[in-house]
Amino acid sequence: MMRNIGFLLAALTLVTSLRVQAGDDALKRTTDVMCLLPDATALGVAIAKHDKEGMKQLAFSTATCLAVNYGLELCIRKDRPDGTGHHAFPSTHAAVAFNGSSFLMKRYGWKWGIPAYVVSSFVAWGRVHTDRHDWWDVLGGAAIGAGSAFIFTRPFVKDVDVTISPTTFGDRAYGLTATIQF
């Protein structure tokens, strides 16, 4: 598993370094796509693990994230740094990316969460670097995304086997032994 994560990070570094060198338009397009990567990965992992409860939690988390984000954008109407609109706060890209990353981390652990947070951090940096948002915008979006995931997500627990059996301890002591395997 760690080899796969290392390969993913190496490929991500190569692709993003080529995209950053290609210019801001390419970086904008890259962040448009990459913001969906943590959520898509989360859904893929949930499907692969046959984790129906995780799929429900991801759906509630993402729906809440988007509802709060778009509601704030409508109310606040902050201009973008590049002047292309008035819906800068909070950053939807950061919200969606950090929602998926936080879900992966909380549901399946750090081996999924760390690479996803790397992707989310790159998305946040890219949105600021291309003047689509300032740091407050992406921090607000990240807080909404992570907060939504933390509200709805519970850790994935495999089936736990509990065995209780009668036991003797010498000639005069009797009792029960419980074994928990997880």
C-alpha cells in the first residue's frame, strides 16, 4: 500500500510541476480537476471495501459542504482577486477537496488521508497562485469541507469477533475467557 501512495505522490509531483510551468491557465484547469480527486478516491475506496455506511457518510458530508459553501457565496459576494466574479469566499474548490481528504483520513486512516491532504493543499495553493482566491477564501473553504466531513464521518471498523469460553484456573477456580479479534 505504501508503494502505491509513493507512486501516487511521485506522479502528482511530476504532473503538477509540468502544469505549473505551463502557466496559470493550465494551473487553473489542473485545480479544477484535482479538487475532485479526494472525493472520487473516497467513493472508490468505499465501493472497494463494500462500505455502504461510508458512502452514506460521504454523501451527507459532501451535500452539507456544498450547501454551506454556496449559501455563504450567495450571502457574502466577495470579489475575486483577478476580478472575474464576486463569489470568492469561500473557495468551493478548497471545500470539496478538503471534504474528501478529511473523510478519507477520518474513515480510513492516515495512509489515505496524507496523500489526499497533499492534493488538497496543492489545490488551495493553486487557487491562490492564480489569483482566483486569497488565503482567507481557501482557508474558509477548507474549514467548511473538513468540518462537514468531521461531523458526518465515523471511523471504518471491520467486523469484530468476540469469543467467550469457559475456563478453569487450576483445581478450584473457574471463570470465563473473552477474546476480541479485530
